[in-house]
Amino acid sequence: MTERAKAFYYRQTGGIRISVRPVFLPERSQPAKGQYVFAYFVRIENVGAETMQLRTRQWLIHDSIGEETVVEGEGVVGEQPVLARGQVHEYQSFCVLKSPNGFMEGKYFFFGPDSVAFPADIPRFHLQASEPADHH
């Protein structure tokens, strides 16, 4: 039996390319208590001509039980990276759902040399806790 390939999500808005890879963390999750923990790995790449700074973010977290949470804040994991042409910023974060399925999506807001906000779409990515096979 082969392991299912890890899902990979990608979106490019203007000169900003964003890719996300979510991973379910069974060792951190407690399904009996309604806690499903997911890590997600984000790669942000400036493929445009101008230097851009990521200033703020806005996430929508959707849980399949019907809850939606909007998270807004400055930067990503405490940083506001400046990306010149060709530069990449990578980070990882996590979220907790109350059910085994959901999705996240959102926007990063960048500022370029003209100081005008540029929203870059974060692709919608699915969070799915795979049920472990029963080998007993």
C-alpha cells in the first residue's frame, strides 16, 4: 500500500506566487475531544520585478461543523518579510479544527515601492484528517 501524496496548493497573483502544503498531525490531535491539529507549510516567492513587503494577513478558517473564523494580523509568524525579485520566504504554522475536515484560504497584503496595498491570494487548501487503518 503506497502512502498518498501530500496535497500541494498553489496560486499566483501578479508577481507573488504562494504555495501551501497542509499536513494532519495525528500525534498532536485528540479526536475524542474534538481537536484536530494541522500544520501548514507556506512558500511565498516574488516572481515580479519590484521589491515587495508582506505587511498583513487575513485568513478564513472553515470547519466542516459549520464554524468560520477570520484571523487578521501583522506579518506572518511575527515577521514582515521584504522580498526582492526572485527571493523566497518560507514558514510553517498550524491550526486546530473541531472536526476532521475543513479548509483555509486568505490574502497576504503586500506593499511595493509605491506604498499601495497589493492583495495576493492564498489558495484555498483542504484540511483532512485521514482515518488510520485498523490493523488489530
